[in-house]
Amino acid sequence: MALSFFSLTIFLFLSLDVDYGFASKPDEGVEITYGTVVKLMHERTKFRLHSHDVPYGSGSGQQSVTGFPAVDDSNSYWIVRPEPGTDAKQGHIVKTGTIIRLQHMRTRKWLHSHLHASPISGNMEVSCFGGDNNESDTGDYWRLLIEGSGKTWKQDQRIRLQHVDTGGYLHSHDKKYQRIAGGQQEVCGVREKRADNVWLAAEGVYLPITESK
């Protein structure tokens, strides 16, 4: 089946083996839709949610997830995907309370969590796991929770991501790795709502709304 214009745009974007520091940051209030390729910024530290083909040396041994200080690294891009088995499609808006998945653009693995201890703080480890749709399980499910009165996810809007299986919130802090990812900070899951649980959609490629009637 022929690719739509927007599918082709994203395909070409994902196929280029280059740094994406040029990606634009849209006007405030732009809706985030499924298929959007986005960087998530940790509100308090301003580090971007990041992954790379480096495994943890402890815990699950899965692909590590960190907070990255620079804005212009392509390993900080994530594709917003729906929960399998739903009617959600590319271009549909994402509402608060919805279960989503985040697919790492470079390695195609899914943002994942479980009860393994994180390397620095001993909280719940956050990793990247699996691959395509048939290599994804409920450990990749995150519930989008918008802070404030907003009902749909928008760029620069304060959000939390709550892991469905464990109940933990996607979290980061100032503690940094010395070896596997020197200068990058730990990303983990914690059970409590804290100021360090808040993230914002920053740079990326934002697709227009094609919500079905």
C-alpha cells in the first residue's frame, strides 16, 4: 500500500543517519499526535530522555535509558505510538489518561520498566526493550497524565508518565553516571508523585491532526 505524504516524511526522517539538531520546535500549544517524533525534556534538569545501544551492567542487562544534557543528539528522539489493539492511528490526538508507548527512534526498542533496581538510586529500572510491534509487552505501556486542566497532549505541556505494570512514574534527578554513560543522569521509576516526575515535549517533528470523524 502506498505511503501517505506524512508517513513518507517520517520514513525519510527516520532513515537518515544524521544528527537531527536542526529539528524545529513548534509554536506553543501544538497538539501531539500518534506518529510524532519528539524529544522529552525533564522539566527540572532540562536533560532529554535518551537511549543508546549500551546495556546496563546490572539489573536486567537491557538497553540503558538516561538523561542527556545536549539538545542536538539524535538518540533522544522517540516516536509516540498507541497501545496495541486500540482504534488509535497516526495523526490522532493523545488524551490524558491514555496508555501510550514510546519507541526509541534509532534502535526501534520500547521505553520499558519493571522491578529490577536502577543502577544508581536503586529505584525501578527504566530500560529499552524489544523491537517491532510483535516484540512489545505490557512493560512498555505508560499512562499519559497531563498536569492541570488540559485534556489533550500539547507541546510544552507539563505531563507525567505512569508505568502501567508497576505504577511507577518516569523520573530523573541530578545523579550522574561515571562509566557507562559519563555525564548522563539516571532515569528511573519511582512510586511517588514528585517535582522530578514532570516532563515536557520539546524538539521534534509534529504531525497534523487527522482525527477520524
